[in-house]
Amino acid sequence: MKSQDLILLERLFLPYVIGWTFSFFLFTVFRGVGTVPSGVVEVNLADGFLLSLFVGPICGVLAAINQRYFEWLVNARYSSLNRLILLKLLSSLFLIVFITLSSYIILLIIKPGIISINTFAIQEESIVAYFYIFITDTLFSLARRASILLGEDRIWKILSGKYYEPRQEEKIFLFVDLKDSTTIAERVGHLEYSKLLQDAFSDLALIEKFGGEVYQYIGDEIVFTWDGLNASKALNAVNSFLYFQDEMINRAAYYQKHYNMIPIFKAGIHGGPVTTVEVGKNKKEIAYHGDTINTASRIQNTCNVFNETLIVSNAIAELIKTNSQFHLQRISFVMLKGKSKKTWLYAIGNGKDVQKNSREDTIKLDLAV
């Protein structure tokens, strides 16, 4: 399976290649239409487009790699803020140098025997181009930052106006919560506890490899969603948390070293119809309303009651029951708070014999959302 960093990098390539190529085309048009070239090298509109076609995609790939590396440094917190800003400035300088050299080489092919690289680099039009490249790189970084803050998929949903009016959809929700969070916060202190959550939520990002989209961070809880309700999406949701559990085992030494404890997470999964709508005036957000998301939250809360780490609803169990890779076991027939009908709950992947705990009596669970 591909690493999370590689997946995110691949997702950056296309928009960055298209964006940088378009920005060069735009610069060529502004420079070449209705203006008189002021530089020592005369480049017509056709030559400018040819330069853009060659340099734009390569620059887009390099900019995407730089951006992903910068994000990795931010997420890993390997550098101070001042060093990060310096690295970002250096990456912009690198792009300027690369574009200058590439443009000069292509111009040598188009127009053999033109001026030297030194003269080309310091001509008036080149200085303007440097400023344009720096501004473009800064705008791309800001747009990328906004995309990360709002969610890569969610920002396009907001911009497209898809959920300006409420729409009914089917979704799967995965609620993941830190077990014994209050006790941990008291033990390590609130500052270290916040750092712990930073690390844990960073590790939880690998769930996005399975198609999950972060919906909300709620204290020490994180909510993921999958579009649609089918066997494939249900398998992805279950596999994502089981894979995360395996990764946390591999990371146990890190957490033991930095926090003198190993965090354990519990999760609940449920799927069904929800109403999706754009909410907010000064801060927009895509919100999900309905019984499905409330039920998913309450199922996650039952993990403490039954001493399980992953519990799914009957709706999810029905979709994955034919998959032999899971240890799927009914644990109880319950009446969740606020529900008028009882439902079966199933435990997955804890490796213990839960059949002896299975019971078909109706239990009233007084659980908060």
C-alpha cells in the first residue's frame, strides 16, 4: 500500500501542473498582447506559449514536491516557524532559478546565438517575471493552506454551491475517540496532552488512504465520512481503523518515549441517510444532520460499556459479513438513547472471544451524544 505522503503528493501533481502552466500562459498573454516588449530579447506570443508549455508542467511538479515537503515539515514539527518561513522563501528562489535556466535553454533552441545567461537574467522583463513567479507561488501556497483548513474535497463543494440547498445522501461515519482521555490529561498535563493529540491525529490521517474524509475534530474525537453506503465503502471504513491500530502498535515506542504511555482509541461505525447542507454565514461549513450520525456517535460510546475497541452497527455488519478476514461477532441487542427501536451491535477485530458475552436481551444505554 502506498504511503500517505506519496498519495498526497500524487493528488497535488495534477492541480499544480495545470495551475502553473495556466499561470505562465496568462503571463505570456499579459506580456505579449497589446504591449511593446521592453527587454533585450524579443519573444513573440507563439514563443511565449511554447515556453509555457514546456516550463509550466515541470515547474508544477517541482512546486508540488516543494509544497508536500513543506507540509511534511509542518506536520512533523521538525522546524520552528521562522525556519519554515525561510525554507518557503528558499523554495520560491529555487523555482525562480529553475524557470530562468529552463527558459534560457529553450530560447537558445528557438533563437540560437541570443544574449548570455547573465544579461538574460537581469533584463527588465526577467525582473518582472521573478516578481510574478514569487506572487504565484505565494498564492498557490495560500490556496493550498485554505484547502487543508477547510478540507480538500469540502472546499470544492462549498465553491460549487452543491449544498446551498439541503440534499439527502447516504454516508458512512467512523467516530474515533481516545480511550480514558480524562485520566490521560490529568496524568501528562494539558500541554503534553495537546501534543499527544497532535501526534495521534496526525497518525489518524492514514485513514484517508482508505477514502475517508475528515468531517470534524471534536476535542479528543475525530469523525471520518465515506460517500455512499455499500460493501466496498464499509470494508474501507473497517479496514482503515484496523490498519490504524496496527500502525499504533508500530508507533508504541515513540509514544512510550515521549508521553510514557501508549494511547488506545475506540471507534464506532454506522451508515445510512443524512441531510447534507452548507451552513454558516462568515465561516462556511458542510454539515450532516440526521439520525445516522447521532447513532454512529452513540455506537462509539458503547465501546466502554462492552470493553471493545471497534463496534459497528447491524447496517455495516450486513455489508461486510461475507468477508472472511474479519472476526465479526454480535455482542448485544441494545436500545440506544433517543432511539425507538433496538439494534444489534457487532464487535470487530479485538482478537478475544466475545461470543460468551453475546446476549439478546434489550439493554437501555443512557449515553450522551
